[in-house]
Amino acid sequence: MHAHKDTMTDYKLVLLETQDDYVEEGKRQEHALAHFYAHFQEKGILAYSLRKDGEPVLTLSVQPGKFTDHIVGYRNRPPTDDEFSILNPLLAARGIENRYDPGTIC
């Protein structure tokens, strides 16, 4: 039995599937994800939202080769080291490699 609460249980990686999902994520995070919906569909790029207690923390794109290169938070802020320590095991569990590159725009 653990004496402290496991912080991983507060976080979920949510696949954004519909155009409405993209619009909602963009509004909540105040970034332009919604504008990429058609491009992502055409190129086979997936979008995920890292959420804590249901609230978006990071938005990321996953390329068809099962790697992510573009990850942003609220108003396109870069992810923090603490966020990566939470995100990376969730990505690894899905077989997704983190190749974050702050200069990449999908």
C-alpha cells in the first residue's frame, strides 16, 4: 500500500478525434489547434491532450511514425520538465516516442 497519492492517477492522455474536439481544445488552451484539423486528417497526424483532473495541460501532435515533435501548453507555452516527467511514461505506454522540438509547427 502506498502512503502517498500517486500523481499519475490525476493525469490522462486523451485522443482528440473530432473537429469539435480540436475546436474545444483550442479554445480551452487558447491556441490554433482547430485550424490544423483538416491537415492532420490528411497527413494521418493525431492530436492528444494531456489532462489533469479533466483540464487540458498540454496539447501534442503525434506523427504517423508514432512520435511526437510538437507539444504546447496554454497559449503555446513550452512544456516544463515536470510535465515531461508525467507525459513521457504515458506516451511510452502507447508506444509513442517523444521527439519534442520547440521549433516544430505541424
